[in-house]
Amino acid sequence: MDVKVNECTLRLVKGDITERKVDAIVNAANNKLLPGGGVCGAIHKAAGEGLAKECARIGFCETGDAVITKGYNLPAKYVIHTVGPVYSGSKRDAFLLSNCYKNSLKLAVKNSLNSIAFPSISTGIFGYPVEKASKVALSTIVDFLKANGKPSLVEMVLFSDSDFEVYRQVLEGLLK
Ligand code: ADP
């Protein structure tokens, strides 16, 4: 599903983010930037050990912040690593999650990247309910594109049919 926002394309995709041929894919990382499970484990596995080495040199990323590395064996040229909040039920969760999307998009623009693909940050091991997280993710992306007019392609890559359906409904509601 594609929608246009300020000349840019916002696309919902059902699939595996490691296969996306974009300038950067976003990793739902942990503070120590270690290869873990979930989407992070899949990205490290597909990228090869060069990625873990570069992450180890960087060493740390604050929750809500983002750092950039090369993509190594991935089809994507770069990986932007951002650390989502572990869901706690407090108001700060949404602030931190929104920062993940905003700071990743800022880093993409700063590095002149035209296309970026996000997974559904924090909604796996970090326990953020997907109905709530999808509203934060999509509204942050739409606001950023309205304000900046770039990057020209932003993908949200959803791993399951049910997540795709939640994101689709929320996006339709947002654009009404
Ligand atoms: P977090 O720790 O931020 O919650 P997870 O990796 O546990 O991160 O999950 C984030 C989301 O990524 C979940 O919706 C999960 O289903 C999804 N996911 C897992 N593997 C992949 C993949 N290869 N491509 C895209 N999304 C994935």
C-alpha cells in the first residue's frame, strides 16, 4: 500500500526487512548495539560479522537515539540503528518511540539517503502494543515528511499479516 505525503511515498510492505533494497534499513537495536534476537538478530545474520564489529566500535546508543553503519552483505547500503523503549505504560514510551522514527529520518536526510525502511520498533521483545505503536510510528513519519519533503521513500515493513492490517487501518484513519 502506497500513499503520497508532500511528494514523498509512504509504503506499507508485508515482508522481511533484510531483503529490502533501499538506501537504509532501520534496526530495532538495544542500547549496547549487540546482535540479539528478533529483527536485530535477522539483520546481523544477513549483514555478516562486519556489522557487529562496527557496532562494537560505536559501543552504545541512548534509547530514542539513532546511529548509522554500513550495510555490509545486505542489499541496503546502510543500517540505521535505533533503540526503542521497553514498554512500561508511561507517557514517556510514546515520546521515546517517536524520537526513534524522527532521529532515524533525520540521520537519513543528513546522509543524503533517499529511501529508508523501518520495522515495527519495540513491538516484539520490547512489548509495545502494536495498536498504540503504529499510531506513534505513522504519525511521526507523516509529520516528518510534511515538514521536510524527504526522504522520497519511507517503507514500514511488517513481518506478520496481523501487524500489516493494524498499520493499514491506522494509516487510513490518519489520512482521512
Ligand atoms: P523490539 O525489541 O524493538 O521489540 P523485535 O525484533 O523483538 O524488536 O520486534 C520488532 C518487530 O520486528 C516485531 O513486530 C517483529 O515481528 C518484527 N520482525 C522480526 N523479524 C523481522 C524481519 N526479518 N523483518 C521485519 N520485521 C521483523
